[in-house]
Amino acid sequence: MKVKFINLFLLVVAAGVFVYAFFVYDTQKPIRHLPVYGQKSYESKNGKTDTTYHTIQDFSFINQDSQIVTQKTFENSVYVTDFFFTTCHTICPVMSTQMERVAAKFKGNPEVKFLSHTVDPDIDTVAQLKRYANQHNADASQWMLVTGDKKALYDIARTSYLLDASQGDGGPDDFIHTQLFALVDKDKRIRGYYDGTDTTKINLLMTDIELLLQEYNYKNKK
């Protein structure tokens, strides 16, 4: 009798695990996966093909609180990035307002951060960025506005974030002006581009951030 009870108990437990695995746990799976942007390379090894994706290069800039910002700052976080300048009177104010809206939605979430690069470092000093950050409620612990060497800023915009297709050397006559935001995952890969002046596209960005977090959460539980 005792053996039958134990067998019945184990059967019930197994059934519960099965139901959870197929009906509860699987509902945590993202409804869609975001694409990975940039050039890919393929390597065949032992009959298996491995894909290497384009990733963001290492960087070092200074934010509105005079703190150094590097790849390590975004470790274990997804982040949204853009390029702007504080004296812009056309697309930049709209972009910054939209970024402020996204930052407010994910405020306090350590897995979501924001990185805005100036394209006019001669004007956009740390003090200037601080004033601009205050205007848009940018908390430097989550939303970093950065300045630095112009060539380094322009190089990362073009070769890492792939946000500008024009040729340039970051010299005095070089200038980048793009309204696009890029979404970067925890593995430093680009997962989406969004028009920072379009409310509908930014709504999609917020949805995609949640999908990306869900993707990592699901992957970690498998």
C-alpha cells in the first residue's frame, strides 16, 4: 500500500512538472526574437557552423558627472544609444524628449541603460552636458550623456553602431547628424534601429526592450 502511495505521489509530481514545462514556463518564451544587425562571419568546426556577430568596440568617454564610461558600465545591461548635440534646434530636442520618455519607463531597472554621445565635443563640455541632462531628467547612473575625442566619437558611430554611412575622419569639417537610436544587447550586439523623432517607433523600441529582457530571462532559465 505504501509503495502504491509513493508511486502515485511521484506520478502526480511528474505530471505537475510536465504541465509547468509545457504550459506555464513556455509562456515566458518571447513572442518573437529581435534580429541581430551588422556583418556576420561563419566558421565550420567539427561539422557545426558557428556564427560570429558584429559587436560594439571598446570605448572610453566622460559623462555629465565627469565619470569615465566604458563597456564595463553596461555589463549585464541592454542599452539604447544615440548621437546628438546640445545646441541643435531641429531633431535633437525631439530625440532627447523621446529618450527621456523611454528612460522614465525603465527608471530604476539596472538591466536597462541609455547612452547619448555628443557629436560636437568642442561645445559640449561636461558642464554643458550636465545642464542639458538636468533639462531632461537624465540620471547619470542610468542615462549617460558623454563627450570625448571627436574622432573616437565619430568612429564608434560609424563602425560600431553603424548609424552613419557617410565617409569621414572626425576632422574639423566632419559632421554626423542622425535621428536613429540603436538598441544594444548584453552581448554588445545591435538588435534594432528606431527613428528617435517618431513616437510610434519609440513605442516599438520600448516593446522591444521588454522582449530583449524576456529573451535573456528565458535563456537563463533553460
